[in-house]
Amino acid sequence: MQGEQRRGVFRAGERVQLTDNKGRHYTISLTRGGYFQSTRGNLRHDAIIGQPEGSVLESESGRRFLALRPLLSDYVLSMPRGATVVYPKDSGQIITEADIFPGARVFEAGAGSGALSITLIQAAGSTGRVVSAEQREDFAEIAAGNVRSWLGTEPTTWDLRVGDASAVLGEFEPGWFDIVVLDMLAPWEHVPAITQALRPGGVVVVYVTTTTQLSRFAETVKTTGAFTEPISSETMRRTWHTEGLAVRPDHRMIGHTGFLCRARRLAADAQPLRETRRPAKGAYAEPVPGAEGPKWTAEDFGEREIAPKKLRKVRRDVAHRADVEASGESSPGPQGAKIAEKLAAEAAARTQQRAHD
């Protein structure tokens, strides 16, 4: 959202986060004549529209709700998604680890649902450039909708391309990028392209979820001789209960979500400095699991692909939200009609393919 969109009273078409007295959050898009329903109480959207942010409103049953505009950390966890998002605790760490500065040229591979893209675009600022690659067209469509919804406009500093990460990197001059951020299953496959794309001193940060991926990427980077020693880490986040002198950790925390691995590009004629200590016994006794054979899939890590039916619903939700934000009405609009036509064409193509098979 732009600055002016974040200020002032609530308006039809924008998002609002309602919080009940149990701390439960409900994120809705305000529409004229709309109606919010929950087990904690019901509210008419018209009772929210025109109220200042931070208002406490009573439902029809007398329950109270706090109304605020959602923060980015709230938005990325409530927005429609096709691919799993990078958690706010990790995206914030990526900004620091990669040193995303205003004016930076950033390449992102694996746009997914657009959560990390939003963070990178905002960090690079109006003078920066973020190029995102996404192999799946349907995921790219969702990412574009989520980014546009949060920023309130089509960002001119963002270039979203559908295609293979190495192929997209190859479209730029060698050394053009300051930073490369990868969120994908097999980032080591793109190390040669990353080596060409990064300027001397440039940073590569990879987000992976398993130790096998982490080890494979780190060892691949080392073998190139073109990067500094990789540094790996993970971030834990635990909230605390604070009530008078009763100060203690909350019973629940966000533990492991993923690993970050960072390395920096060396000058063309430089030799990397390697640690002189001996490797741990058995560290290189066997090849890294999965080093050979077919490409890895989400199922290899116990992750399930999003069901096609659910993915179609997410795409419709993104389009409907765009119509609501544009008109402030809940009735179908041009974006909804556009995605309906596109989904119908895809269904016809699937039917034709089955008949051909």
C-alpha cells in the first residue's frame, strides 16, 4: 500500500484486520453493504467504513472487535497462496543477510505466492530493480495479484518473468546483479548462472527447508572456487507473555521453517580462503544423497503439491479481491470475468488432451 492508502479512515475496497478479545485475527476486504460473520459476532462493513484506524467496534451481539489495517507480516500469512510462503521471520532475515539496499539490483528465483517479492521490492526502493523468475505461470499470476494488492499499484521496479531461473539470468549482462535470492527445491542447479550474473562482492542467499538441500548447495558453491565460504543459519522466533511480574515465554513458538545459506562472489582472479581445520569424520564419506539421478520434486521432501481444484479457487480469489479493491463492491468485476474465461479455456484444453490420450 502506498503512504496515502495507509492513512485516514477505512474506505470501501481496502483490507481491514479485525481482532477479537481472544486475539483471533480476521482479515476482510471492505465492501459497501458487505457483512462479516464469525462465531464471535457479526458486523456490517458499513459500520467499519468511515471509522478511523484503531477503532473498537461492537458486533450485533455486543462483542467487541479492534479494527486495524494489517501489517505486511499479517498480510503474507492471510493472502491467497498457491505456493508456501517465506515466513516473515525469514524474509526479514534475508533482507539483512543479503544487504538489500535502496537502489539494489536483485534477482529472485521462485516467486511463488509473492510474499518474498513484496519484501524485496520495498527494500530495494524506487531506484532499485527486482527481477523475479517463476517456472509456473499459475503461481506467477497469483504472485502478481498479491504484490499488486499490497502495493496498491503495478510496481515499475519489478519485473516478473515466467521461465527457468538460469535462462532468465542469462538474459542479463554478466555481473549485472548485486544480489541473488533463491527459494527453490534445487538451487545448486543454478550455481553456474549465478556465478556469471553476480558482480564481484555480490551476495547470494538461498532459502531451503532441509539439511540435504543445505549441504548440497553449500558444497556446490565451494567447488566453484568463485565464492567465499558459505555461512548457514536458521532463525527461531518466540513471543513472551508479559503481565506485571508474570513474564515468561509463550507456550508456542515459530521454530524451524527453513535454512539460509549465504556466500559472496569473489573477483575473477581471486582464490577463496578456506578454513584450515580438518573436516569432521565421515563428512565426505559418501556422496550427498540425491546427488545423481532425476530432478528433485516437492514429494521428495514430504511436501504435497497444491491440489488443482484448490489452486483454481486461489486464482479466482485473487481476481475477485482485485475487483473489490477497484470498486469497493462485492459484485463480480472485470478481473473475475477475465480469470473465469481463462480457467474455462484451460478446462477445455484438458478435456481435449484427455480425448486425445
